[in-house]
Amino acid sequence: MRFLTPSIVILALSSGSVLAKKVGDICGTDSDKGVCEPISWCNGRSGTVSQAGLCPGTPTDVRCCYYPKCSSPYQSGYCKPTWEVDGWSLSWPE
């Protein structure tokens, strides 16, 4: 039986393909989530465009897009697409 050397394992884990995102992927920080979309798409929907770096591996015109603020009688916050994220359902009106 052969074991991989630590340098080979580290190289495989640090490969860019492991971290790459694509348009439509969830992005953001621990406290704020958005979606990787073209800047023009985000601006056209009154979204907030993030700084570069939250959608690695995408074209330069793709950034993490946080949706406009919205509110209901019960709470306010950012509107987001409907997904199941860690057991939470997030949604925004069309």
C-alpha cells in the first residue's frame, strides 16, 4: 500500500478548481449571503454588488450580488432567491 506524501495532498486541496464558483452559486460571508451574478444583472435588479473576490474563478464582471432591502410586517432584511441553505429557506418576490 502506498500513501500520498503531505505535499501532494496539500497541492490537491489548494487547487483553484476546488474553490472555483460559477454564475448562480451562493457566495458571501458567514453573515451575508448573495449569489454570483454579472454586475449588470445585479444593478438591473437594484442589488448591491460586493467587492471582488467572493466569486473566485468567474469572469471579472461577475461579483457577489446582495439583493435590495425588503421588509414585511414582521421583519426587514435583504431579499434573496429561494434556496435551502443550511435548513433555512430564503426568498425574494419577483
